[in-house]
Amino acid sequence: MPVFLGLRTLLAIALIAVGTLASLLINGDVQTALIVLVSGVAAVLVASGGAEEVHPASPAAVPVGPKLDSTIAAVIEAIAEPLLVIADNHVEAANLGARELLGQHILGEDVRVAIRHPAAAERLMDPQDGIDAGPIYLVGLGTREQRWEMRIRNLDGGRRVVHLIDRTGNYAAERMRVDFVANASHELRTPLASLLGYVETLSDEAGEDPDIRGRFLKIMFGEARRMQRLIDDLISLSRIEAEKYRAPSQSVALGELIGQVCQELSGSPRAADLVTQVADVPPVRGDTSQLSQLLHNIIGNAMKYGREHTPVTISLVPEGTSMVRLTVSDEGEGVPQQHLPRLTERFYRVDSGRSRSLGGTGLGLAIVKHVVERHRGRLDISSVVGKGTTVNILLPLQTVS
């Protein structure tokens, strides 16, 4: 008949838990604290020699080796990230996360076969590893895009705990940051180089010719305005991202705001092509300045990329009892399907040359996406090549009836 753990064993486990909590409070490293906790509990249970019996976990739910205490297996199974216990270079226990990543068959296998990665095999074959060595990083384990951090911790009795931590999200965020900095630097450097070149030319004899001077100054003014637009968009994007976790609380009459934006765009070459179909809808919960910027961006894009003398249709209708649907559509050349998922990425352009010639910064739809996310709405962009593009945005009402 199973009995509870002995008093000394329970006391040792309690001391380990207190030490783990202290380590977590001092260092703030959750992953290290978990490894310390699992390793410490395992060491105590192994040291007890199995003299004290425990309540076993379900044998069908927790795959364990014949020599591994079921309590250790239960602790391992409770951890979400992949965790293995190895002994004599074979997998003695593997939790659900490890079995989903490496396969259900890994129990009892050589660890080099279970974790098919050269760097991992080299580290796992070193019996001294797990004492002072730091983590190693594995690429290609699971899927090609995944990045894993592998940590090893030694236990008593020759066992070792292998902990795999998914760093794919961190890697993707870092790659996005690097790409963003590189793209922003390039977008700013290009007009700046042009400005410096024209300034240098004007400082020579070319500056004495009124026609040349006037033409050059006009180009310089255009490049300066391009830099100004880019900097304004970068600042706007930064502000929206900083506020994304704070839902807006203003009451915004979106129909009136559409009218104001169309009035502000009345000086544009294609203003006569704007067609509005605005129903009587309740106010939305939003930020007036950000929603105005959203409307300028999507209506402006439709006007720029739609064919001349074709309508740009702006409609606003109720969507159920809690949302409104804003739709902006044009009859332009459209966007190929493979580009649609990336249109809201920063600086992504389907046609870079055309976008820049029309004054685009490459940030307009990225700003739209972040504004919609901050307003707890939904954004959908659809397009048919040769027929045009439609942007649909759902926004929540100020009050839900």
C-alpha cells in the first residue's frame, strides 16, 4: 500500500522550494528556477533510495523508465516546456512537451537519436556538462523556423535533466527590430544623400544659374518633405505601439470624421472620385486623432493606387449589435495574393519605385494595423489583380445595446 513521503524528505523538498523562490526573487530567471527546483527534488528522491513510497502518477499519462521514481516523472510532466531525464545516455523520462517535439517513441532511446542535432549530441556526450556550462542554441529542431535553447543540469546518480526552451518568438522579434532599424536607416539615408548632393552642386557655379537653382531647390524641398513624412510616421507608429495596451475611451462619431477627412483631401487630384455611403451608426470607442490618421492612410492609398476617373468608395454600416464596418475600396490594378499577408509589415512595398514616386513611406498600413489593434478591432485586406483592392475594418461601438 502506498504511503506518504517521510518527514525528512518532505523537509528537504520544502527547503529546496524555499531556495528556488529566493533565487527567483533575486535573479528573476524563471527558467533557471524551474531547473533548480526539478533537479533538487530529483536529487532528494534519488538519495532517499526509494525507501519511502509515494503516491504514483497515472502510468498511462506519464512515461517513465523502470528505475525512475514516479514522483520525479510527475514533476517533469507538470512543466510545459520540453524536459527529459537521461541516464547512461538514454532517455529515462520525457514530459508531454518533449514527446510532442521529438516524438512519442523517444523513451528508452539513445539521446543522440532522440534529439537529432549535432551540437546537442556533442554536448550531451560530455559527462561533465551540466556543471558550469552555459546554454547552447539549436536551429532546425522541430521545424526549420524554430530556435531552441538547451540547458543541462546534473543530478545525483549519473542522471541529467535536459531542458529545451523555445526562443523562436525572441528570435523573430529581434529579427524584426534589426530589419526595422536597417529599413528606417535606408529610407532616411536616401533623401539625405540627395539633399547633400544638391547642396554641394549649388555651392559651385551651378548655383549662379537661376533656372538650375530653382529646379534644384524644388527637388531639395521634395526630398526634405519626404524625410519629414517618414519621421512623422515613425513617431506616430512609436506612439501607437506605446499605447497599444491602453484601450481608447473617447466617443467618436465615425461618420462625421469620414466627412472631415474627405474635406481635407478635397485638394487632392482625385478628390472628385470619392464616393461616401455612410449609414447612421452609433459612435465608436476610439481615439479621434488615430482614427483620423487611419482614414487618411487607407483613403489616401485608394486614391493613389486606384485608376484615374474610377470611384473610391467609402462605406460605413452597422455590423451586428456591437460593431461597425468601415470599407474602403478602389478599382486599381490590385495586389497579387502572395503580397497580401505582408502588406502591413513596416516598409514592405509591392512596387518600391511606384510607392516612393507617389510619396509613400512604407509605414501607412503598418500604422493602420496598430491603430486597429489598439481599438480592439479587426482588419482585412482583399484584392483581385486587375479589379482593385478592398480594406475592411471592424471597430467596436462605444456602447453595446
